[in-house]
Amino acid sequence: MLRRQLDATPETVADFELAGESRYWDGCQLITQGHGLGGIYLLGYAAEMILKHACFRTDRARPADPVAGFFGPIRAWMNVRYPSVDRETYHSLLFWTHYLRGKRRDIGTPLSNGLDSELMRRTRRLYSTWSVDLRYRDWTVQATEVQLVYNDVTWLRDTRIRLWS
Amino acid sequence: MPVKKLVRSGRSPAGQTLLSRLVDEWKRPAPDAQQPIIIEESGGQGQPVHLYVVWDDWAPVGSIERSEVIMDAYEEVQGRGGATNVTVAMGLTPIEADRLGIRYR
């Protein structure tokens, strides 16, 4: 049973990376089959995983490390540096983007100017479309919106290693 | 009519109780207490700090809430500034700690 498997094995940093990659392709498949909102939901989820993984790696996490221990310190750091950014129960793309940029500056390895501004531009746009709460909806979405989400998440995926290395 | 704002912490009752007990233990360690076992691991000044708290009483609390409880307790003891160096805060039962190879005995 999957639930028993979940309880027995805590999620690791590598799990987040692999889950992000799988859901990216699942999302692409849904989009090509005409399921726009389902596709957007999974692509946004993939973006969340890519950002979380980059944040954990920035905090020197190794692939086999359990992820749970990173959440409390990240929340505490964000409460000090960006108190007005809502976590949205750790699903906010803006929360993770601000942490990534701020923490990299803090430890002396800031993102390059071009990458930093592009990351901010793309995740702001994604944030304006994607929310974890989309899972509760059954809407028809416009093709232009699907295209924008696909472009932004694909950019994030293509850039993912540069976000933490 | 006056409007009062209540801030919800989002913490479970069990988490709230463990937070109070952890703060007490951190501030005034009871010499005869077996648990919680608090481990602070650091490479030195300015290096990231890893916190592990091994405690049977974590069992009913989820792993992310445990991490938040540890950080809230640490902030109460060290102040907010002192907590920004912490990158890992893990709450583990002894069985979980053994499984992860955390040396605490």
C-alpha cells in the first residue's frame, strides 16, 4: 500500500527532484491531450519541487537527506528577512523564490544579475496563475495561459541546476 | 465596537505542549531527565548549525511541525538572530534517529 510506504520512508531531497521531473512530464502530457487546467496544476507543482530542491541544495543538503528538517529553519529565516511573504503552507512559489535569492546572497553566492531577474520575472508570472488550491477547481483555461505556464516552468526546469550550483 | 485580532499559530495542541517543554528543557536542563536529547552540531563560528532533538514524545506530531517547534524553541532561547545560522532542525523519536544513524547515545 502506498500510504504505508509513505509512512515508512521519509521524503528525501532526491525524492523532490525526481517528483518534480515526473510531474513535469505528466503535466506536459495532460496539456497535449487538451487538459489545460490539469496540466497547469502539475506544471506548477513541478515548479514548486524545482524551487524547493534548489533551496535545500543551497542549504548544503545532500540527495539522501530527509527534507523535513529544512522547513523549520527556512520558515524562521523567512520570518526574519521576508516577514510579509506568505508561506501558503509551504506551497507559495514566491516564498521559495525569495528564500533562494536571499539565502544565496546571504552565504555569498548570489545568483548572477541576469538569472536573478529572470527567475523573479518568471516566478512572479507563474505565481499570478498557479496556486496549490487549483486542485479544488474544474475550470476551462485559455490556451495563452497554458502556454505561458509551460514556457515558465520549462525555463525553470532548464535552469534548475544553476539555481543551486 | 472594538475589533480584536487573534493570531492563529497553526500549531497542534500536542506541538504547543512540546514547545513549552522543549523551551524549559533548553533553558533549564533537568539533570535527571533522559529526554529530550538535544544535539547542536556546528562546524564552528559562522558555520551552519544542525539541530537534532531525539524524543519519544514526538510520535504524534508530523515531521515538519517538529522542525518548526524546534526552531521556535531555539529562537526563544537564542533570540531570532541566533537562529538564522540553523539550516537543519529535525525532531526524531529514538527509533527514527537510530534508523538515520544520528549518534546521540
